[in-house]
Amino acid sequence: DAGVIQSPRHEVTEMGQEVTLRCKPISGHDYLFWYRQTMMRGLELLIYFNNNVPIDDSGMPEDRFSAKMPNASFSTLKIQPSEPRDSAVYFCASSSGGSRGETEAFFGQGTRLTVV
Amino acid sequence: QQQVKQSPQSLIVQKGGIPIINCAYENTAFDYFPWYQQFPGKGPALLIAIRPDVSEKKEGRFTISFNKSAKQFSLHIMDSQPGDSATYFCAASIEETSGSRLTFGEGTQLTVNP
């Protein structure tokens, strides 16, 4: 398996524009996580899905952020409208579930978002 | 509050030294404590993990020490090498109810000088 695949790797956009980040989890994994990483706040969990259903979105900072998982092999994180303070590296991760020994989270390479 | 506190924020050692990174948690329901390693431009990757039924776990040059009563755990890197220079994150989760919904520490930037 190629691992968790995120696109794009880099995104530069103007304030007010819509941004969509994409993630393809590892096949067979039933958990998918979106994290945001900044120098100030470290790694923050934004939202996670189990079997394509959102379980906890309490980390989503504002209504400008939304995430979907239409099927087991694809998820999107959308920011609309984007603001400069959204600039960060966004990571997608997937894992195979809650059984002992099977909860390693595999991270993608991340999307570096810059909002100017 | 599900927080994990990590220290120090940064650490510089000489090659062969033994850097130690410490973490403390509050939620006694946590039952899985992994450490992740992150190189620049990459996503974090699992390094080693421990569960609270043991006090120590060793994998190669990496050792986790776990103190359940103190709610603390630490990472030791034996015979550190320049290639170990990276950011290290401790984390905690409740496995059975949330998969690997990880609560991360703030991260420690480790530099190992040649």
C-alpha cells in the first residue's frame, strides 16, 4: 500500500477563497483523522471518522471548516472562506481500529496551506 | 481535561548522549501511550508505544519508562545519533472506544550534534 495520500502537498490561496484538502486513507482502515499542526498549538485533532461517519468534530475551529467522507477511500477538509490564521500544515491519518495492537495511526505527508 | 504535557520543548545533545523526554497526563482512562517521531516535511510516524500494564518497554535504542501512579511516562534514546534529530511527540489515547484518537503533547525538537 502507498500509505495515506494527501493532496495537494502545498496550497497558497488568497484570503476569502475556498480551500479543499483531500485524503486517501490506507485501504482497510476504518478510522480517519484530520489534524492541524502549527508552531503555536502543535498537533490538534480537528475531526475523526469511523466507518465514514463523523464521530467527534469538537476540534473544528469554526463553521468555516467542514469535513466529509463520502466513502471509505476518500475524505475532504474544506475551509470556506479561508483566513490567514488558517495557515498551517494539515495532516490526514488513518488506523485500523480499537483492538489492542492495531491502533497505530499512519499519517500522510501533510498539506502545507498558506493563506495570504 | 484530556491533556498531555510534554517537556522539554527543545533538547540538544552530543552524539552518544542519552536524551530524555518527559510527558505527564491527567486522564486515568488513557490506556495506550505512543511516541511519534517527525522529520521535517514529513508526517509523524509511530516510534514505540506502551500500555499501562508494564513499566518499561525497549525497542532497539529507544526505551519508554512508564509510571502509572505518577501519571508520567518518558522516552530515552540510548547512544543517540545525528540521524535521531527530529521532533518527538508523546501521545495518549483510549483504545477501545476511540481507536487511535490521539491526544498529543506539545512536541520536543531534538538535535543530536556529531
